Amino acid sequence: MTLEPSSATADTFLVESRSVACDGGDGPLGHPRVWLRIPEHDVVCPYCSRHYVLREGAGHEAH
């Protein structure tokens, strides 16, 4: 999984896969690792509000 911060905001990440792991990073936003599924275009972590956006053309991996 490749996480690439978007230029729009440091809390938005462009990703290549529909499944992403989030642990909130270091510091006060850290939390237990959770796996998030991107059903359409994006998902927001319920713990830290990080925003994961599926890169255009990505997410066609086998289930």
C-alpha cells in the first residue's frame, strides 16, 4: 500500500488499494490500527478523521 499525502491537505492521502490501514500516525492522533474499506471513491477514519482517496484508475484488485 502506498500512501501519498495530497497537496490539498496533509490529512488527505491518495492510495492505490481499496483496503487501507490507519493508526493515526505518531503523536496525539495515534490510535489502534484499523482497516478501512473504500467502497466508492474515499473513506474517512472514524478515529482520527484522516481522509483516504482512491487514486483515479486504482482499486481494481481481485477480491
